[in-house]
Amino acid sequence: MANERGKVERLEQDWAWVKAKRTNACSRCGSRDHCHIVGGGDQMVVKAQNGAQAKIGDEVELYLSTKTKLKCTAIVYLIPVLGIFLGAFSANPLSKALGFNPSLGIAVFTVTGLVLAVFLMRYLAKRMASKQMLTPIITRVLTRAPSMPVGRM
């Protein structure tokens, strides 16, 4: 997500729901679970920590740290590759030790390495989510919403 702009749609305690324009980076973003597509178009609603005390209607800047984005990239891309390689390279010695056909062993242990990598990915993603590392933060209010006049009764 890096730095994105959006408009605050609603508030919930220390959280704000921000409508922002969806970009190409969204499909690879680690915090995409915090976003909800609006009307199937290029708009999304993001649940973000309201660190800037934004109000409904304010235009705000959202931020997700580069460190978090790099961790998510490593989890999504590197861990499955390492699981496949670990399974494939350990297949020959494990096949001999267990009495498997080497060709069958490569297939079985490569798939096993991939499956274990997927479980490790899920564990790490849940751990990061529980620590709110994948949550965007409202860093500042760019423009305040105009105040609504209070009507007389």
C-alpha cells in the first residue's frame, strides 16, 4: 500500500474505514484482507488505525511500512520456493532411507515440502495479523471535511 490517499467513510473507536482507489499493487499486498472492494470497481474500503484522529469526510493519507511489505513478499514468494527445494533435495536420501522408488520419492517429498511451506506461510501471516503488523495506519489528515451546521429546532 505504501502511501495512499482516501476519504474517511465511517469511524469505529480507534479505527477508520477509508475509501481509497484500488491500485495494481493491491493484488500482491499483505494487508489486502483489511480491504473490501466497493461495487466491483477500482474503489476499496480499508480498515485502518486512526492515528491522526481523522473525522468522517476527511481526506487522509494511509501508510504501511516498507519493512512489513518486504516481510509479506518474502512470505508469499520465498517460503514456497524454499519448501519445494527442501523437499526435492531431501527426496533422494529420504527415499533411500524409507525404501521408496527415487522418482516417486521426489514427487512425494517435493509436494510435502510445498504443503509444509503453505502451512508455515499461514502461520506467519496469522502471527503478523495478530500483532497488527498488516494494518494500515492513517498518518495525517490532508484536508478536513467541512463542518455541518447544526440546525435549530
